[in-house]
Amino acid sequence: MSPHCTRELPEGSLGAKNLAAALTAIDLSASQGAAVIGLLERARVPPQPAFYKLLYDYVSGVQGLFSERVRDILAEGDRGSSAVGERLYAEFVEPYESHETVERAIARITERLQTLDVLLTQSVRASAAQSASLAQASAHFGAPTLDTGLVRDWVGRLQATHEAMRQANVTLVGELQAAQAELDGTRADIERSRESVRRDPLTGLANRGGLDQALGAAIKAHHASGAPLACAVIDIDHFKSLNDRYGHQVGDEVLRIVSRALLASARSGDVVGRPGGDEFLVVLPATDLPTANVVADRIRSAIADADLRGVLGAGTLGGITVSVGVAPFRPGDSLRSLLDCADRSLYAAKRQGRNRVVVDLAEAA
């Protein structure tokens, strides 16, 4: 945890006590693999590759946006919940499964290889036929006397076998070029698929994985250039009440409206994402704290001005508001500590009445 952020989170937000109890029960002197197996067994989660990889990263100390949520879900399992596997799958496995593109690519490549196999066979046969014709012609032309008619016949045969081989090779070359073009297209499809996996399907914003990647890249760039870096955590005020009153379909539309307002008010170099629920995060590269505060307040204002009449009806009074917590990246910080500081600022904004921006108090003091 960053030395600049020492204020505790609200009670029960991380399930730290339950987590400590869970980890105490694991032989921490054992290998990380054994620790993962221990967690899987305790949580009654099947040891499938996707779960193993997720918990291996967690046990190994890979810090990212997912770590806090994994911790909470495991803590819920300690309190008797039997749906730990389902929760982990729904949040960390299912959204990232995208086999369709790869399966389609494999099918195309397999079909192309089958065609190439046929054409290669035809080319080899044509080459063998020409070789045989040349061998027979050589034997005939080596005779003491030559028959003019037979010479013309052999020349015709050689021309035919040569043309057959040429046509086979032309077709093969064309197919190889088409295969290369298709492989290039397949590579692009897979890359687009990878990109879509890092997007939230509801809002089109970066999801937890996309934000994790963006934050990692931003921190790396910060270390390389020394340029400032900040982030803003945004939470919709009273979203649960709105969801309970109007239903999840209206709640989803509100999330989309907030997303559009975020995109419209953020700067071109900022990365806007939705790690989950009604929480959003904006990565602010090359941004000092005063500038981050200005950008965050512009975002807050844009969301407050969003028109909800199309969702909640013409008689709707007032808009939806958000609370925003802003934190800068400081020397010695990690991804985890940066987000911890931003979360603490967010909770301060909630306590102070919501619909406001609070910057990291340690920096502001």
C-alpha cells in the first residue's frame, strides 16, 4: 500500500479478515501451485485451466483491477457461499472467452491446406509426367536413325506435359498467394478479436482487462519518461436505488448514457473504462493533479447534464450524478496503490454529499 494513503476502507469492503483467515489455512511455505490448489479446494472450485490461471496470478501477487474482486468473492465463499466458482466464471472467464474467431480461422486454414495439398499433388504428378516424357524422348532421340513423324509426336508430347506442369505451378502459386492473403486477414481478425475481448459488451468501453493493460502501459510510460500520471474512479450516485425502482433494462441504459458522456468529456489521450457494475475508471496519462481535477470535474458536469428523459420519461426532473475520486501516481506507487488512493478519494466524495470530485487528500494537504 502506498505510504501516502493510510486511511482504511469502509468496513467489509475488502473482506480482509476473511481473506487473512483463508490464506492462513494455506501452507504459505508450499509452492504457489500448491497454494492455488488449496484455494480451489477451499472454495470448492473445479481445477479447470481458466480458474487455475486466475488464482495462480492472484496467489503470485499479480496486481491488477481483478485482485480486489477475486479477494471479495473468495471471502464470500468463506462465509458459506457455494457459488464461488459460478461468480469467478461469470466475472473473469466467460466475458473473455471468444473462440468463434479462432475456430473460424482454423476452419479456413484447414480448408486452404486441403486445397494446397490437392494442388501440390497435381504439380508433382505433372512434373513426374514431364520427367518421364523427357526420359523417353531422350532414349528415342539417341537412336541411330530418327523418324520425322515420331519427332513431331514427341515434341507435341513434351509441349503438352510442359504446359500441364506450367498450369499446375501457376495455379499453385496463385493459391499460395491467396493463402498468404488469407493468413494476413486471419491474423487481423484474431487481433480484432483480442481487442474486443478487452471491451465491455454493454458500453463498448474498456473492461477490467483492457483497463489493466492500459494502466500497466501508462505506468511503464511514466517510468520511461517521467511524465505525470493520474487516474479517476467514478461511481454513479444511488445507482442501486435506480436499478431497484426502474429495473435492470433502465439501469443498463443509464450506464450507456454515462459512458457516452464520459467519452464526450474525456480527452483524446485518456482511456475510459468500466471495470464492472456502476463504477468507471479514467486513465489520465501525462496529467498532473490540478489538470486531472479539472478533467474529472468536466466529466462530472457532463454526466449531470445528461438527458435522461428518453429513458425515464418526459417528466423526469434532474439528472443522474456521479462521485469522482482522483489520485496521482507517485514514486514508489504500484497499480494497486494508485487505485487504492483513488478509491479513498471516491469514498470521501460520497461522504461529503456526492456529485463532487475529491482529489487525493495527501497530495492536496
